[in-house]
Amino acid sequence: MSLPSLDPLPASSREERAEKKYKNIQMLKGLPADRIESIMFAFKNSLGVECTYCHIKDQFEKDDRPTKQTARKMIALTRDANAKLSLPRVSCFTCHRGHPRPEE
């Protein structure tokens, strides 16, 4: 299962950025707004969870769930790993394989 690119748009791009369309975007700033939904579905599928695992229904911008904070840390970890490794790229599925906690 692949994760859509977490690489931000070049500064010269005129595409709408995630932080212009969605509230409280922190780790995914600079990404095209139209990529956010596919990224969220990749997270959901890689962990075998529903959106409410990290988000409050109809209040996606809220930071009330600890799992949302963990997700932000995992995005940073994934970016760091992919910056240091050559292909194939690491994704959530690399470790989680459809489970909320990575299997040992």
C-alpha cells in the first residue's frame, strides 16, 4: 500500500495549498489541498482504523485526540526515514500493516 507523496509543492506552484483550504494543518503544510484526502485515506487504510481514531467527527481541526499528535510525530518519522533511505519509500503500512499499533 503506497502513501501519496508528503513532499510540499515548489514555491512557484500556484496550486491551492492544504493550509489554505483546511484548518489547523501543521505537518502537511505546502502540500496540494487536493492530495490531503488521499493521504488521510492512506493513513486510515494502513492502520485499519476509521477517521475518528485521530479526528473528532465533523471537527477535523481539533487536537483533542492523542492519536492525532502521534500521527504528526509519525509523519515526521516517515519523512526523515525517506530522506535518509533510497527507494523503496517507507510508508505507514511498512510497519503497521493494517493495525493501529505496529506488529512486533
